[in-house]
Amino acid sequence: MKITFYGHASLGIQVNDVDILVDPFISGNPNASHINIEQLKADYILVTHAHQDHILDVEAIAKRTGAVVVSNFEIITHYEKLGIEGHPMNYGGKWDFDFGTVKYVNAIHTSSFPDGSHGGQPGGFVIEGEHKNIYIAGDTALTYDMKLIPLQTKLDLAILPLGDNFTMGIDDAILASDFVACDKILGYHFDTFGYIEIDHEAAKRKFFEKEKDLMLLEIGDFIEL
Ligand code: NI
Ligand code: MN
């Protein structure tokens, strides 16, 4: 499993020959100007919630690639009206895709489209694929529901928001990594706007002090599990 960071909460996940994009907000991110969305491959686009900083490039990439959008029922209904194929899910639901299974799990946040219309409830994803399991938290507060995840899934990586203000901050993300029982963390949702800037070295040190490994990738860099 190869995981590429495209800035903010945008990820590319490659499982065998399948390309999955998560929350593409790239063309509107000045820090990601070196990433060309026209060149991104996508068989699936996973969307955690309807906020602009998670959906900006979904329509353009889905229409170009024919990717299937996977998200909550309300977001899928929105994209189906635009002629985009979707796979609707809701909390607690799990589905076997050709790359592995995806479970849509709780996130404590909100989910409105940029025009103010209802974007369902926000979520996160647990992906089990190619013998590697990951949790993509989405925009969320720390929540006890995270403790449900390790009852069923042994995670190899937890992808957690760190920026604070709109989501968990660093201290809560450390607790979240305890809740999901995973000491390998990829941080996201930081630095894009003034409200969510973090001190990278201080963040890494705080995780290290708890014997956890926080990775912060440059935009365009990847890790392999
Ligand atoms: Ni949000
Ligand atoms: Mn966000």
C-alpha cells in the first residue's frame, strides 16, 4: 500500500493496481501548486464530508477519470445529480471493493456543501487492503467511538488531523492514537490556512515522547506500508 500526501487532507492510496484519492483539495491549495490534478489517477474518490477543503476537485477528477465516489448517502446523491457514479455508505457500514474493504465510521464535525446545502454527516474511513489496514479520521474531534476500531481492526497506520481549531489538535491526536491502538501516525489537515498552522518539530517531539512515530510528509511525497 502506497500513500501519497497531496496537501491538506488530500491523499492518494495505491493498493495493487487500484488508485484511490481521498478528499481532493489540490487546485485551491497554494502549497500544492506543483501537483497537477489532470495527471492524478483515480479509480475511486473517497470523501469524508462536504466541506470545500475536502471536495474542491472531486467533480473535475471524477468526470475526467470516471472514478467512483465513495461517501455518505447525501454526498453521493449530490454527485449522482452531476452524472458522477457513486457508492453511498453510512455509519457502521462496510463494503468489499476490489482493493479491499472500506468501513464508514463516525467523525465529530459538520458537513455542509459550499452553497450551504446539507452534506449528510461527516465520517472517516477504515480501509483494510493488501494485508495493511489504515484509518483515515477525516475532520474530527477526539471521540470515544475511536475505541471501537481496534476491537475489529489492527491498524498499520492512523491518519489524523493535527491542525486544531476545526479538528483535533496535537494533544488530542496523541490520545486518538491510543484509542485506535496505533503508534504509527501520518498527520494531515495542518498549515493550509492561518488557523491550523503547527510547529512540526514540536509535534513530532510530543508524539516521540509517548513512544509514537508521527510522520509529516512534504506535499507530493509518499510512504509505503
Ligand atoms: Ni471540515
Ligand atoms: Mn477540513
